[in-house]
Amino acid sequence: MSLRLHDTLTRSVREFVPMTPGEVRMYQCGATVQSAPHVGHIRSGVVFDLLSRWLRATGYSVVLCRNVTDIDDKILARSEEEGRPWWAVASFYEREFQRAYDVLGCAPPTVEPRATGHVTQMIELIARLIDRGHAYESDGDVYFDVRSFAEYGALSRQDINDLRPAADSGVDPRKRDPRDFALWKATKSPDEPSWPTPWGPGRPGWHLECSAMATTYLGPQFDIHGGGLDLVFPHHENEIAQSRAAGDPFANYWLHNAWVTTAGEKMSKSLGNSLIVSQVLTKVRPVELRWYLIAAHYRSNLEFSDEALAEAAAGYRRVEGFVTRAASRLGTATEPSFGQLPPEFVDAMNDDLGVPAALAVLHERVTAGNTIMAASDDVGLAAALGEVRSMLDVLGVDPLAAPWNSHSGDGGALQEALDSLVSAELAARQEARANKDFATADGIRDRISQAGITIEDSADGSRWSLAGDA
């Protein structure tokens, strides 16, 4: 089965055919950096990292452009709330998002442009729209004329006559239609950030930014445009309108991940139900949070709860336990490769990134691998471990690979110290058992257990793991 992806514009699962054989150009709507990222924000980053990984695994080179919106009404509001310059607010929260992407194993995009660095391209795009009769200036503001674009509403499947006034400018008598949205916002006070334009000083509208940045780095037509489901309208609807009205064919496929919800509602700061990534990571490890975020199909809502998170974490630890035990037994582990992926796993991933079906294949191989290991079949175990690690590598959660490998980076020093301490305790316990001093041996075991460490005794000796990892 070749790769098939669900296209929001056509509401169908379509065979993916890139514009250039062997190459994929993809745009992901990134963060508006006005607050710390919550789990709902970061799901999109993880989903499109997963798509990039699968495309690369199947032989494509991928150019991924993920933008940063660093000028926006929300950023200005946060600036006033926090009492510091807007650019300081944007820089601070951009770093928060970057840390969240990094800690959850998202590979850096090919390019990560900021809106403030592309005002020239935005002004050029506005000029093209005005020349083509799709935009107009009014007292320094510039608006897109939605009635001039016959396909407006196609992405969100809405009739233009049923739409409310554009939220970014509301009901304004200077607009031709209440639904017209702002391409450029004139400066209203000397304290506001602004850039010079032929229509006067001001700042860009939110929707304009992505069209300008996407075409700057990916060209007037590219393969995939992605983002969260909440961006379908008005953001992506407006991107299509302004880009195509300017003469750019724009994206061939539109992909959207569903929400993370709490109590059935979309996770958002305004609802007061946000779960900040840094807070969630006090409950589970980063790799376990990534596992939780990818386990459901990307187009399915993910209902967040501590219980579901803990259950997912325990499930990952069972898989991780097999990998670490098998690698320890074999003394080495074959590096992951596409050739070791089970055909059923490949078919599942090619079916619109069908991770739930892919995980079913993974769990079946882990169960079989544990049976093989119990039978002391090292040849079979090596094959099973290769398959499992290859699947985990595609998903970005291989425990033997960076950043999850505890023997890499700062975690390596901590792991080596823990190894040394626990090994000394196990040696003392073994000596006590050899001397038939079972009270001392049991005391050592209890002390280790109270530290959250599990001991597993076998004919080959004792091994340890953090509680729940085995």
C-alpha cells in the first residue's frame, strides 16, 4: 500500500503524490508565542514530527517549514499584562516552546522563520492582492475582500453568508463586508510595534504571515500544509483565500490533527483547563508523554486525564522493558532499519498514519519476543529486537536511541552513578546470601525496593530496573 493521507479540503483519504519525486515540502503552522505550551499545543508538533519521520523512513527527503508567530494581538496583550516589552515576551515563550519540542523528541524543522523577519514579503503579497482587486486600503488598514474570492469557505465547508464578522477586526463601517479580514493593521498608538509600508506604519495580520513565509521557503505551490483542527477556520481558510487570490496555487494537501480535550472541551488557556507541558512532565517521563500523544490516531480527539496518562506510561514501560532486557541479554542490538519493519506495520502507517493499528503490531512482536527470550533463542531474539526497535524508531520512542537513551548526555552521568550505587548494593546482597545471612539480604532488598527499584533474580544473576519498567 502506498501512502494515503486525509485531505481536509476534499474530506477524503487521498493517495499521496509529491510534486517532485522523492521530495516532500511541508509547512506546519507553529506557535503563537504568548504563553507556555500546553499539551494541546504540543500535540501538533509531535504529530507532524511523526509524519516527517515516516516520510523519511520511506525514502523521501523532507523540507519542513514551521513558523513562529512573534507579533500578534495576544502577544501585545500579554506584554501589557506582564509589564515587559512585547519582544521580550515573544522571545521568552518561543524558548519555552522550543524546549517542549526538544524534550519530546521532535526533530528541528528545516527552517523556522519568525513573522517579524518577513514583513517585506508580506508587504509584497499585499501589493499583489490590491493590484488583483482582492484587497483594499482604508485609513492605513488593509483588508482582504472575501466576496472577491469565489471559493471562500471551501476548506471549512461554510457558506459565506452564514459567517460572522471577522474576529480580527469585527464590525467596522470602513470594511466592504463585515467578514473581510485584516491583512495589515495600522498603528493606533505610538507605543505599538510598527513597520513602514506604502499604506502607513502598522503590523501584519495573523493570517497574512503564514502565506508569506510558506511561499518564501517552499515556493508558490508545495505538498502539505498542516496544523491543529482549530486552525481550519478562520486561519487556514484565510490563508487559502489570500494565497490563491494572489496567484499562488499553495498547498496540495491539508492535514489537521484533532484536539486534546479535558472534560470533553478543547484544551485552551481561556477555559482554564490548560495542562502545561512542564507540569505534565513532573508526572511522567518525556518519552512516556510522547507515547501518549501518538497512541491515538492523529485525527481523533485525545481526552486527557492523569489515569489515561499513567496507563499509557505503564504500557510504554512494558515495551521498553523488553528492549532493554533483550539488548542486555544479547550484549548488542542491531540498529533500526526500514527493512526490519513488519509489513503490517508499514501498511498501518501508510493508511493515514494509522498508529493504533501499528501499535497493535508492535505489541504482538513484543509478546512474541518475550516468549523467544524465555526460550533462550538468541537468534530469534535478535530478529524480534530488530523489528521492535525499528518500529519504535519510526515512532520516535526507541529507548536505546537519543534523546531517551539514559547513557547519553547529562542523563548518562546520572545513570552511571545509579548503576554504581545499585550494583554495590546488589553485590552486598549477594555476599549476604552466600553467607546465609538472609536477614541482611532481605534488608538490602527492602531498601532498594523503597527507592523505587525492582530486582529480578534469575540463574544468570540479579538485574534491576526502575519500578514499572520491567
